[in-house]
Amino acid sequence: MKFSILLAALVAMFAVLTAEMAAAEPCEGPFAHCARAVIAQCSKDPDGVQRMTYWDFSGKTTQFERCVGQVYEARGLPNPYKTGEVGGDELPLPRSEILFPNYNN
């Protein structure tokens, strides 16, 4: 009984990992270094826009936001995290998904 439960769990984990790896794509564009800094996984949404997904361990969200803001400022645009103004068509805010660890809660 325990063996079959363990085997089923392993098969399910393998299926999820395989699906995630298949959907992963290289991070591209002006925010690629921000994605790499937080160990994000990039994928394409159905509309073709890149999405950066990462876990919020050790302040990774703050690190990502600072990096994105620096990209805007380096291009002479307002930092959306300081001003609340989104870059618009010139430099759209990157799509990101933050995964929060639940720490067994």
C-alpha cells in the first residue's frame, strides 16, 4: 500500500516537472537579466507575450522589482515601482508570476 502511494506520488511529480520543462523557454528582452537574477522560468502566454515565473524566496520579489525599475531608469523612463506609471508601448511592464512558499502552513 505505502509503495503504491509512493510510486503514484513519484509519477505525478515527474509528470509536473516534465510539463514545466516543456513549457520553459529562454528569457529574452530587456528584462532577461532580471529574470536570471531571481532564477525565474520563462514561458509564453497564449497571446505570445513572455511570462517570468519565480519563487519569492529571500526577497526575490524586491530584487526583481528593483532590477526592472533600473531598466526603466537606464532608458530615461519613470520607474513604475516608484511612480506608479506603467511604461506603455515603449517598454511594457514584464509579465511576472510570483510563487509564494507556504512553509507547511
